[in-house]
Amino acid sequence: MKSAISTLATGLAVFSLLSHVVDQVSARPSPKSSSKWMKDSRARGGLGGARKNPIRLRDAGASCSAPVAQSIVAPKSNVWAGLTDAEAASVISWLFSQKDLNLTTTDDAGEWDNTVTLVELMIPNKTDSLAYLDGNATAPARYAHVQLDHRATEEPYFQDILVGPLPIKNGTTRYEPLTYPYTRKTDGRVRNLEADSDSLSDWKHNVSASIADITLELFNGTATGLDNDTIDVWGQDPYWQEDGIVQWNQFWGLPTDGFDEGTLLPLGLYFAANFTGRDPSKWALLGWFYNDVFYSSTEEFKTAFYSEGFEKLKPNIGGSWAATDQKGPVLPLDTLSPPMAVTPQGSRYFVDTEQKYIKWMDFEFYVAFSRDTGMRIYNIKYKGKRIIYELGLQEALAHYAGNDPVQSGTSYLDTYYGFGPYSFQLVAGYDCPSYATYLNSSFYTAETTHTHVNSICLFESTADYPLQRHSTSDYVSVTKNTYFTIRSVATVGNYDYAFTYSFHLDGSVHVEVRASGYIQSAYWANNEDYGFHIHDSLSGSMHDHVLNYKLDMDVLGTANTLTTTKLVPTTETYPWSFGTARNTMKLTRGQISNEDDGKLSWGDNSATMWAIVNTDAPNEFGENRGYRIMPATAPMHLTVQNSTNLAKAAQWATHDFFVTRQKDTEPRSAHPANSQDVHDPIVDFDAFFDGESLEQEDLVLWFNLGMHHVPHTGDLPNTVFTTAHSGLQILPLNYLPGDPSRETVNMVRVDYSGGPNVTTVETFGQLLPTCAVDLAEYEPDLHSYTGDVVIRKFPFDPNDPYLETDSIV
Ligand SMILES: *[C@@H]1O[C@H](CO)[C@@H](O)[C@H](O)[C@H]1NC(C)=O
Ligand SMILES: *[C@@H]1O[C@H](CO)[C@@H](O)[C@H](O)[C@H]1NC(C)=O
Ligand SMILES: *[C@@H]1O[C@H](CO)[C@@H](O)[C@H](O)[C@H]1NC(C)=O
Ligand SMILES: *[C@@H]1O[C@H](CO)[C@@H](O)[C@H](O)[C@H]1NC(C)=O
Ligand SMILES: *[C@@H]1O[C@H](CO)[C@@H](O)[C@H](O)[C@H]1NC(C)=O
Ligand SMILES: *[C@@H]1O[C@H](CO)[C@@H](O)[C@H](O)[C@H]1NC(C)=O
Ligand SMILES: *[C@@H]1O[C@H](CO)[C@@H](O)[C@H](O)[C@H]1NC(C)=O
Ligand SMILES: *[C@@H]1O[C@H](CO)[C@@H](O)[C@H](O)[C@H]1NC(C)=O
Ligand SMILES: *[C@@H]1O[C@H](CO)[C@@H](O)[C@H](O)[C@H]1NC(C)=O
Ligand SMILES: *[C@@H]1O[C@H](CO)[C@@H](O)[C@H](O)[C@H]1NC(C)=O
Ligand SMILES: *[C@@H]1O[C@H](CO)[C@@H](O)[C@H](O)[C@H]1NC(C)=O
Ligand SMILES: [Cu+2]
């Protein structure tokens, strides 16, 4: 007991040195030193002391402070923040003046015109950013990352180019193909299989019109491409790319009740399109599939349909079972307000809104946002030292399976659609507490920049369980568990993904993803091996969600090693065991020394502790100081091996996590157009593994979160965030001399010295609120929900932003 306390006391001395930065920026009185307790407590039972008057901030009755973030000026500019409106406009106008690009504005473009599909900041190389962040170098040169859609050609392709340096100057600005971040060196080009999507849609409607008699009889509807369509046709993604370009499609019901339940209304009739090449007259119908029977032509299908004994299956029909509004009897007392949190003395964090720089307690970081992957965070420092250079989503896949060709063929790679364009405004009081601070996010589309107002939220919360406690016959000590969160939510098609990063007083960072929204279901016909029967003719189609994240850790510098400390069962004879062997356990220590061993599994029974350490910077006891990485929920990777759908497009999904050497040429594990060429993707993650040493190098971890999702009746109408949840924790391991949470003043020690009565309530300087809370301030006016704020860039019209709610891509 005694030695534990003195170790802790040493730790506290160090912490107070490290935390001087906090005091400097804090407008509040310094926390009362708690060293008195440490001295007094050396003698057991000697915890006495005068009862303290709580410090009161303001008169009782005065109203509480507004929960607005404290302002701060970022120590360095955010080199990952997007282009300014003026920069984006100048790049677009410059692109349109390059005659060789032969561009058409998106609104005027048809299938055979070239367009600009992306204009965003090129994330600077880490090498250059570090020289700026840690040294005296100027901020890295700014370049625009542009994606062109070349369609004025028989072989359409997307191409990534770099434009810069910025600002644009006639004569000196250049563009060049962007190749260095990609493993396939083809001038940043990827073929575009979607160039003729309008024609393909027409073609499919021609097919469905050709069997309108059958769809009317089976589904009471037709799909002809007209506004009065009552059923829909869509199919697998990615397309089959083995033998030409082929897509299986299915008929789906259209919701009629204003809810979005279309993905719950599969109708069980399928047809395949071979749309290889750009000439629709050469496209071919490859066959029909219904009730587990394949028909190789429309004629064959029609003949069967009108034959005696053809079994007609029941369609799925929408209705209140698929609507998300409240239904059923009201739960006891449920109309009363549930408990809510308030921030009586204002916010306890700092935000530089312009630079998207945030500081809470001993953590600080910058926020970035991109079209492909949405929110990311950079340069996370803890106690003044960087621990993480970059943390964020890379790609998300949803791999389905089934006895029907559409489910079997579906393996969405969601960055093709992008998380940025679908990260809509958050609903205050529901997505985030009503007192949260909000940031905007912006993305480019069709010569405009769209801003989703209040689409990133920041807030502190106090958990419903304490961070620390201990009680004895003399005292009880307990600490509040307050932490800081940044969150954004992206609705990509039917699914809503909530991305959360949180920062804790114990020095840990938690990464979480949750999924809600409508499942993509399957038609229930002979497919009990691929899901549960969940409604009339409905299968909860099985699928894996795998979300790949990049975690570039820098622990005490960039020279780091990934170590393992494994608990292993063992039989040992000890000098004191009188010659008998004892079955017990011990630790074995190891490390991952080479990229050849860089594809990893968390290991059986959670018996392996993984840590990023700096072996050149041991602590005073000779242990490596580091940060541990640990799954917070059951770890997972893709069940399917050598997926026929994905081929080499998502090699990051094969294991739980990976470690590689950081390289400016390997900034991301995926590319948004990997689905367009799955056998020869422009980023093949496997190519990152080329036998390099990983000992005391700059390391990057690529870890997967996700869920094996076999939807059940409880996924109707929507999957719920509570259980569709996955997480990882990044936590100090021998990094500090003790538990840093001892620094918070939001703890109490109640002394009763063995007697029945309390002798002292020791507080440590926390200010007790006595103000009056106006709960009306905590009721957001949801009528002020805003759509996209759009600024036209070509022609540039900065002073005339307009609102758009039907939005995007
Ligand atoms: C430029 O694009 C147009 C279509 O927008 C196309 O008709 C024309 O052939 C293209 N010109 C060149 C030189 O490629
Ligand atoms: C970033 O790094 C790559 C790879 O070393 C290099 O080709 C590229 O020129 C660098 N970018 C800048 C802006 O220096
Ligand atoms: C930055 O400049 C200051 C003042 O010139 C100098 O003292 C310091 O060593 C420099 N730091 C680095 C990392 O070069
Ligand atoms: C570049 O030159 C074009 C045409 O000569 C002109 O319209 C444009 O304003 C110039 N842009 C800048 C940034 O000087
Ligand atoms: C669809 O059918 C119409 C009428 O037969 C035809 O004109 C059109 O070319 C067809 N569309 C496609 C993409 O095949
Ligand atoms: C068929 O659909 C029409 C609307 O398209 C609707 O009015 C009618 O009630 C439906 N019939 C049945 C049997 O559901
Ligand atoms: C849909 O609209 C078209 C064109 O107006 C019309 O010919 C057709 O009969 C309509 N179909 C239905 C089911 O109302
Ligand atoms: C699709 O069409 C292409 C081009 O005509 C052909 O080469 C390919 O074999 C066809 N694929 C299938 C599955 O029929
Ligand atoms: C978000 O955008 C809106 C509309 O352009 C603007 O009024 C608001 O100040 C922005 N908020 C932040 C935090 O930048
Ligand atoms: C997947 O591919 C690897 C490498 O080609 C091979 O060793 C393995 O057996 C394959 N697994 C399956 C299930 O096809
Ligand atoms: C404890 O407090 C009660 C109520 O104030 C008082 O009556 C009693 O004497 C106290 N006991 C001791 C041991 O101080
Ligand atoms: Cu799911």
C-alpha cells in the first residue's frame, strides 16, 4: 500500500510539469494541489482535514453559462483542412481553360463528355507536414487533387491529377497525373464502368417493359422508367468483371408510405445484363432467375410463366412493419422526459473553428474531411507529445451472400459513393447532446461546393459509471468519468454509419463505429443457409461489414516497434516447488520485425497484448514506453476467402489488422474506384507488404472494425446502433509513471475514520454549480434543420450561396 502511494506521488510530480500548458490556456483557477493527501495518507487513518466550503462560481439563482466552446488559436495551421472557396474556384476555372482536357460542365454533360468529378486538397506528405509541425519549415505547398471523368472516348476512365502549387498562377501552375499514392502505375487512371449508366438504366427499363404483363400479375406494378413506376430495378455492385461486364438485377417494391423501406421489398425476380462496351445495341440479356430456376431467355421465362403449375410467389409489400415512427402501446412513464445532461459552467474544451483544431484537457488534435472517407483526425497530441499522426476510415465494405445472384454478387465498397457527401447535418439532442459544439463539412460536386452545416459534433460527457473508486473502513475515494467525443454520421444508401472518436482521462483514445438504418434484405426462397426468415417473403440477407482504418502512431518519435506480450500456459518447476511441476502461466515477449509477418490476428482468447513502443526510450524500470491497441468488441475480418466479387480490390479485409512501414507513397489502403477493376485495382493493399524491416521504423497500423450481420426480426424496421457496434481502444502501456486520471479535480474522498460519522469530505477544487439551468436552451429548434449550403464555383459566385435539401453527388 505504502509503496504504491509513493510511486503515485512521483507520478503526480511529473504530471504537474507536463500539464503546464493546460494552466496557461485555462481561464479558471488552478486546481488545488492534492499532494496534501499523499503526505497525510502515509500514516494510515490519518486522512483528516478541515471540511472545505465548496467554491461557488456565481450567485444561486443566476443563470448558467451558455454551452459554447472556449475559443483558442491553433498553434499551427491545419495543413489537412480543405481548399478555401477561392482556391477551389480558381482551380476549376483553370481546369476549364486547359483546352487539352476538353471539359464540359456537369450540368451540360452527356455520356460522351469529359467532366470534373472531384476538386479537393491533396493531403500533404507526412514528411513535409512533420517538418512544419515539429520544426521551423514553412507549411507544405498546397496542391489540388482533381478527379476527371474522361468519357469522350471508347474506353472511358477516371483519372486522378494534381494541380498546383496553389495559388493558381498563369504560367507556373501545372497539372500532372497523380501516380505516387497508387500501387498500379497507370497515370492515375482507372476504367469507368459507369460511363453509360443512363443508357443502362434505359436498357433495363426496356427489359422490364418487355415483361410488364408478368410484373403486373406478380407484383401489381411496372418499371418502365416513368414517374408513375410502382416497382424498381437495381442490382449488384461491383459488376462481374470476369467475362465482359455483367450485372444481375432484381425487381424491388417502391415505398408508398413516405418511408425509405425500398431495400426491404425485394420481389424475387432477377435478370442479367451483359453491357460490355459502349454500344447499347450490342448489350445482351443473359437470362432470368425466379424461385431457384434459371431461364436463359425472356421467351423461355414467359413460356414457363404461362405454363400450368408455375408457382407464383408472394411479393413483399411495404407497410407499418417497415416504417420507423413510434407504434405500439406507450411504455410505462415513457412520455416523461428521460434524464438529460447539462453543462452548467459552460464548455470545458477549446475549439479553433477556422482551423478545426480542438483541445480538451491534455489532448489536442486537428480535424480533416474528405469526399471519400469523411472525417479524419490528425496530429493527436497527449500531454504535449504526438501519439497519433493520423487516424481515420479508409474504406468500408458490405459483402453479401445468397442463393440468388444479386445478393451473392453484392460487395459494396462504399468510398465509391463517398462518406463525405452523405455526412449530413446532425440532429441536436439525438445524434449528439443538445449542448454539443458543431463544425461544418464541405465537399465538391458538379462545379459547386456543398457544405453540410453542423455535420461534425464535439462534446464532453460524464459516463454513468466512475473512472476510479476504492473504499476502506476509513474512507471512500471515487472519480468522475468524464470524456470528450467527436462524431459524424454518414448515410450511405440504406445504412447510417456513426463514427465516434473519444478521448479519456486515463490517456486512452477509443474508436467506434455503429450501424443503423435499413438492411438490404433478400427475397425468401430456398435460402435458409443465407439468413433468417424475418417477414412474409423476406430473408435478413447475411453480410459482413468490414471497415478499414488507418492508425499512424508516433510514440515518442517516429521510430517505433510493434511488440507482443503474450500470456501462455506453462508447466514450470521452481526452486521452491519441492521438485513438483506446477501448471501455471507466464508471459512471452516478442515483436513483429518484418512486413512479411505484418498480416495479423488479434489472437485466441485475447491473450496477446499488442503495443506500439519506442524501444530506444524505456521508462525508469527498463520497460518500453508505448501505447497498446486492443479491440473493444469482438474483432473481425471478412469471412469470405478470395472473394469472387472483390478479387484483389479489398485485400485489407483478409485479417484483423496489419502493420506496414509508413510511406508517402502508401497514404491509403484503398481507392474509391477499386470496384471498377477488381482484378487489377489501382491500390492493391497486398503490394504494401514487400519485406521491409519494421524495427524502430515509422509504423502504420491498418485495423478493421465491423460486424458479421445476420439480420433478425429485431432489424425491422431498422438495425439499431446499440448492437451493431464495433470498437478499438488505444491506451497507454507503461507510457506514464502512473494513472494520469489522478490529475482531475473531479474526484472526492469521504472520510469517516472508522466511526459512524463523516469527518471530512475532501474535494480538490472543483467548482460546484449553483446556477439556474434554463432547459429551454437545451431544446434545439429542429425546425432550423438546414439542407446543403451550396456555393457555385464555375462561374464563382461566393456571395450567392443557396440552400438545397434534395442534395448531392
Ligand atoms: C471533346 O469532347 C467532345 C464531347 O464533349 C467530343 O465530341 C470531342 O471529340 C472531344 N475532342 C477531342 C479532341 O477529344
Ligand atoms: C510526396 O511524396 C511522393 C513520394 O515520395 C513524391 O513523389 C511527391 O512529389 C511528394 N509530394 C510533394 C508535394 O512533395
Ligand atoms: C527553430 O528555430 C529556432 C529559432 O531560430 C531554433 O532555436 C530551433 O532550434 C529551430 N528548431 C528546429 C527544429 O529547427
Ligand atoms: C489566367 O489567364 C486567363 C486567360 O489569359 C485569364 O482569364 C485569367 O484571369 C488568368 N488567371 C489568373 C489567376 O491570373
Ligand atoms: C429502349 O427501347 C427503345 C424503344 O424500342 C429504343 O429506342 C432504345 O434505344 C432502347 N434503349 C436502349 C438503351 O437500348
Ligand atoms: C395495385 O396497384 C394499384 C396502384 O398502382 C392500387 O391502386 C391497387 O389497389 C393495387 N391492387 C392490389 C390488389 O394491391
Ligand atoms: C404511367 O404513365 C404513362 C404515361 O403517362 C401511361 O401511359 C401509363 O398508363 C401509366 N401507367 C400506370 C400504371 O398508371
Ligand atoms: C459479354 O459480352 C462480351 C462482349 O460481347 C463477351 O466477350 C462476353 O463473353 C459476354 N459475357 C457473358 C457472360 O456472356
Ligand atoms: C457553417 O456554415 C454556415 C452556413 O454557411 C455558417 O453560417 C456557419 O457559421 C458555419 N459554422 C461553422 C462552425 O463554421
Ligand atoms: C485463397 O488464395 C490463397 C492464395 O492464392 C490460397 O492459398 C487459398 O487456398 C485460397 N483459399 C480459398 C478458400 O480459395
Ligand atoms: C454522529 O452524528 C450524530 C448526528 O449529528 C450525533 O448525534 C452523534 O453524536 C455523532 N457521533 C459521533 C461518534 O460523533
Ligand atoms: Cu448490416
